[in-house]
Amino acid sequence: MDAYAIHLAMAALVGASFVAVSAYYMHRKTLSQLLEFARTVERERAAAGDDDEDGGVEREGEAYRRSSLRRGHQQHSRRKGAGYYRRGGGSASLPDVILAAAEVDGEEEDEEEQQMWPAMNGPLSAAATAEGLPIPPGLPRLHTVPEGSKQSIHGSSIKKAGHIRPTSPRSPVASASAFESVEGSDEEDNLHSDSKLDNTYLNTNGDIGPEHKSIYQAMPNQIADNGDSKSLPAASMIRSHSVSGNMHGAQPDPVAADILRKEPEQETFVRLKITPSETPNADEAEVYKILQKCLELRESYLFREEVAPWEKEVITDPSTPKPNPSPFAYTPEQKTDHFFQMVDGVVHVYANKELTERLFPVADATTFFTDLHYILRVIAAGNIRTVCHHRLCLLEQKFNIHLMLNADREFLAQKSAPHRDFYNVRKVDTHVHHSACMNQKHLLRFIKSKLRKEPDEVVIFRDGTYMTLKEVFESLDLSGYDLSVDLLDVHADKSTFHRFDKFNLKYNPCGQSRLREIFLKQDNLIQGRFLAELTKQVFSDLAGSKYQMAEYRISIYGRKQSEWDQLASWIVNNELYSENVVWLIQIPRLYNVYKEIGIVTSFQNILDNIFLPLFEVTVDPESHPQLHVFLKQVVGLDLVDDESKPERRPTKHMPTPAQWTNIFNPAFSYYAYYCYANLYTLNKLRELKGMTTIKFRPHAGEAGDIDHLAATFLVAHNIAHGINLRKSPVLQHLYYLAQIGLAMSPLSNNSLFLDYHRNPFPQFFHRGLNISLSTDDPLQIHLTKEPLVEEYSIAASLWKLTACDLCEIARNSVLQSGFSHALKSHWIGRTYYKRGPDGNDIHKTNVPHIRVEFRDTIWREEMQLVYLGMADLPEELDK
């Protein structure tokens, strides 16, 4: 049985092999006959072309080819004519038009066939009739290779260097594919080397030039007046049709060359002219006058430097600023005779003890709260809300129209900037807390490293005894091997949403406050050595990235005046300095906590502990030399805490800080005024003595009442968060007009107060508010080593931000930051302080002049509208 099966299988194998070999030879013979027939037709057709070079109505070769075609159809039952196998007589990718017609109308006479084409497509061009091959006017001339050059071209190549594919900003490199005809492409018209962009777009104001009197534009040069297609110039071909078939003889493409030129192309900007020219009606004019008063109130409060930084220091050397070789060197400065004292919660400064005239008067609390209530009445008025809402919607639509008209031009302009892209433009993390500046994996590795290398280091005094690091972990029943990111449990999750208290507990590694004291505090038993080492590692990561900077917020609680000296000594002694980092001081609003445990007796104690040491070191730097050195790196003052806590709205006549002795926490605006008033006086004194100043940049608008944003509108330079502006169109419009910086953190908001998809960041950006992206708390929120890039990448992915958008946001972050004038000049351009395109350097920011000019133009139009055409707008940014 087995032998029979084997024999049967062998027979089947032999039979199948015989059939396969027979089929192969039959197919080969058929194909050889077919190719020989094609070659015969080609030779006869070429001979006929040599005999009649001037062309005629009907050539013998053509007639023979047509008769041969019909015989071929009858004898071989084939649907393909001889021209289908042609390699040199036309395009290798396009079918023979006459043969296609012959197949459809095979019974028609030749004369009738010739009369059909003019009736359908108009007169034939000379190029089309040169070989008796009419081509519809919609198609360009089919470029051919001379007969004598056919043998030098590889026989197996199907695609020659075909027609140019029209380029566009989306596809700047033209395709050389022969399968893409000009008519079949969905791109724009061909661009010739001797032609320019459409005059409509080249006109500086976007209007049609005087040479276009009609709405109908002239036809392109390659189309004749009668609708025929002319041959394309040789320079418009991307690749050379050389005899040898060399594809490297590329001719320059005009659009590609334009991309590579170094000058920005803001001259092709299509400017919007949609602002109505008619004057506002009486109701709108009344609203605009109220908005004017609000803006003037802000200007009356805000601290401005007498001499702008760019006027103090003129940058002439465009090279990289040299790093400070000794940032902590103390230079003795002379003590002045200024005398200061605290009066009703605000420091008063006098020239000396004998004089009683106050040097730097500031608005008192009653005036501030009166103006605050005026702002609150304005933002609640229905007619003002309606007008501001309409204006904001119009701003958003203007930006959308701008993108539709100019997005591709912005993309091309970015390509013209050599070297620059999103990754190597400067980005500043304008809102990040120092105690959470590392990611969770970084903290875990650091804890394991210290537990392995310094287990016997005495790190804490707890429960009446001193404990080593090893003993601390043994008391927690933990070892280095047990530790993991999950066990560390510092990452925010669903449980923290609308639970600020639980979010703050995430600062405790493994849920243990003792680990926070050891690793994340600077005022501990080891004098913050571990936190200093961890900070230096973060500084090293920033220096390695080169293009990322940060403004770290570090706390002064106001429990005692010595906090300033402790913080300054920690910074100076551990030499915590980086060219990529500046510091902000954050003040937690925790008066009620300190009052309950008996640390303070009134709100005045907190103000004394925070501001009196600053005035002392300003008048006499010798009194606090380390603090004097540290303040050179401090650029801002911040207010932080949970804004969602309920609070009473302040009245016009509030108790003074010395009278505030109850256990309730003052309202946000109460904190804001007294911090602003003392900081205003301090900055005036420091400016008088030639020292650095400190801007007021609080947290506001993350949650809670809209009052917070109204207060910061009057007194703050920039704010952090500001997402509650979505609830008040009037305040949002005022923030836009004043161009107040917003350091927004969508991922942080997503963990605490607002889902990511509901975040108003993209809407604020479209409307033109001055916003930047920041990380807030990388330890609790981010997962990667570069949290700022993570913030940008998620925003770009979910909100479909372009590279131009990202670079504009990065430029905003540098402008909002407190870095020095010299660094900003190097990072974003020597004239960064000018408004509009004059202050933009695309080679440093990668932001096209088109975008900057659009933002400036729309802002100026809006300001002129609000000021009823009488606005005196500065040419430079606010000091």
C-alpha cells in the first residue's frame, strides 16, 4: 500500500513538471512573437518619420501603423496597439490618445477621426501635430527622447524623468514621477523659473495690484490664447532629459530655491483688512471708555522702571554672553541714610530719620479696594460683557482666517531660517516649583543612591532621637530594593482632582513627611545638603539640553525673619547657580495655620517677617551679605495656595494688618495688595540704588472667585494659570489689551481642577493673549526627563499646534521671564524689546515675521478701537 502511494505521487510530480515546462515555453514563444511585432511596427514608423521630417496630413508610416493595428486586432485578438509598447515616441506613462480613439471607433474613417479632435478640444498645437499625436490642451507637451538615444537608456526602465509636479508649501520638493501629470495633480499651477508668485499675494497689503483691473486673472504662460497648451520651458523641469539618462542634472526649482534663501518672506503676507471702518455707536463708545478707564487704573498701580533695561545696557557684541565666573562674590556697597518703618502694613521710606516726607508713595488700601470694586462692577455689566465677548470672538476668527491665508507662507518662512527649529529655540519654564522640579524616576534613583552610599549619615531628629538614613528606612520597614516609582507614590492621579489637600500630600515620598524633610527641604538637620545635590543634577540636565531654562519658585513662609538668611546661605554655600535658572520667591497664604499653632499673633507679623529683611539688605548690604548676593538672582515674588477655598470679598474699608487678629485667612486680594504695596516701595528704593528689581507674579485664576483675577489685573506683571478668565469675557479682553503674561500649565490643571480637553489654552492662543506653557510640578505630573518638552508635545498633539505656534509660545515664554537683557538679546534677537516684526529675529526665534506682524497689527487695531482712534501706542514693550 505504501509503495503504491509513493508511485502515485511520483507520477503526479512528473506530470506536473512536464505541464509547467510546456506552459513556460509556450508563454515564451508567444511573448517573443508579440515583442517582435512591436519592434517591426516601431522600425517602420521610425523610417516613415525620417522620410517625411516636415510632417503632413497623413504619412505612409502612419497609415501603415493604423492598418497594422487593425490587422493586429483581428489576428491576435489584442486590445493594445503598437504605441503601447513604445519607449521613445512619447510619455511612457500616458496612453496613446489616437490609439485609444481608434479602439473605440474602429469602424470610422481616418478623415472623420481627424475631424473629431478639433470639435472636442479646439485647434491642435504644433507640438501636438508634430508626430500626428494630438494632445488635449489640458495636458502639457509630451517630452520625448531622440531616436538615436534610445539604445543608451536602460531597456527595463518604465518611468523616465516625467513632468514636473507643481510644488506647494506642503510639498516643497517637486516629484519626478512620470505617473503624476500636471493636470492630474491637485496642487497649484506650474511655477516657472522666470515667473514669480501670484501678484495678488506679492502685494504688500494683500490687495490685487493695479495691473489686475478684472477679477479674472490672466492665463498662465504655458496656455495659449486659444486654449492650446504650450511646451514648458526647459528650466521648469526638475530633472534633465539627458541622452545618458543621468538624473543628477537637476535644474533649480523656483519654490525650492525660495525656501532656501535666508531672508524671511514677510513681503508675501496676506494682511487682513476686515476691521470695520465705521465709528462705534453710542453704546459701544460708552463701553470702550469704561475699558479705557480700567487700563488707565492698571497703569496707575503697576511698577515700571524709570530706565528700561535695553537703555541701561546696549548690546553691541552679538556673541554668546560670557557666564559669570563668580556669581556668589560679594562686592561691598555703601550704606545709605534711608530710613524705613512699617505703617499700617506698608513700609514707608524716608531720605533719613529727620525727614518726614515719604519718598515713594503708593496707593493706600482703601483706594485699592475701591478700584477693585469698580473693576468687579465693570466685569458684571451685561452690555460690557456682550461687547467684549463679540470682540474676543472676532479676534479668534481673525486668527483662523489668517491661518487659512498664511499658514503655508509661515511654514515656508520657517524653512528659510537655517539651523533653527522647535528643539533649538529657547524655551523658559515660567512656572515651576523648586521642590518638585525633578521627575519621580530621578528622585527614586537619588534616594536609592544615598541609601546605598551614605546609609550611616545622621539625617533627622525624630521622636527624641537622632536617626541615620538607614534607621529611617528600617523604621518604615523599607529597603533600597523595595523602592519603586509606585511605592514612592508622588505622582498625581484621579484621587487628586479637586482635592488640593491630597495633591500637597504627594510631596511626601512613600506618604512619609520625614522623607520629605530629609530629601525635599533645605532647612533640616543636614542643612538641605541632599536637596542641594539633587538641584545640581537638575541644573546639569538643563545645561545639557542648552535650550531649556527655568524659573524656580522657592518658599519664604513668613514665620520668622531669619528665613531669608537661611535660604540665602543655602543657595550661596552650596553654590546653586546656573545660567539656565533664575529664582522666584513664593509666599504661601497660610496665615490661619500659623495663627492656630501660635506662631503669629496678627497678619502684620507675616508682613514684617517677609519684607523688613529685604529693606534692611537694600539700605545696608553689609547687614545680610549672602542675601544681597542671592537677591541678584531673584526676579519675582509669587503668592501660592489653594484658590478654591471659600473667602469673603473685601470691603472698601478693611482692617489693617495689625488689626487682623482673627483665625480666618485674609482674602486673596488682601494678600495681593499688601504684597504689591511693599514690593512697589522696595523696587523704587532698589532702582534708586542701582540694584535689581523684583516683579509681582502671583498664582491667580486657577480656581476660586473671579476676584483674584480682577486684583491681579491691577497690580501684577504676569500671573500663573489664569484659566478662570474663560468665565469672564470682560477680564479676558482686558488681559488681552494689557498683554498680561499667563504662564499656563494644562497638565497640572488636568490633575487638579480642569480636564485637559476643556482647558482654554488653545482659545486664548487663537485670540492673541500673551500665554506660555509651563510645567508647575514635574514630580507629580510629568513622566520624562524633559518635562517642558513633554508639556509642549502633548499640547501640540491634542490641539494640533503647528511648529510656528510652538515657537511663538516659546518666544512668549522668554519675553515673560525675568532673565537679563543680555541673555534675552542673545536668545531671541538684539531688538527683542520692539513691538511687531522689528523686534523679531527669525534666525533665533524661528517665528516668522508674518505671525509677529499679524499679532501686532491686530492688537494695535483693537487698541485704537478701544481708544476711539486716539491711542498713543508705544513702539517698545512694557518695561
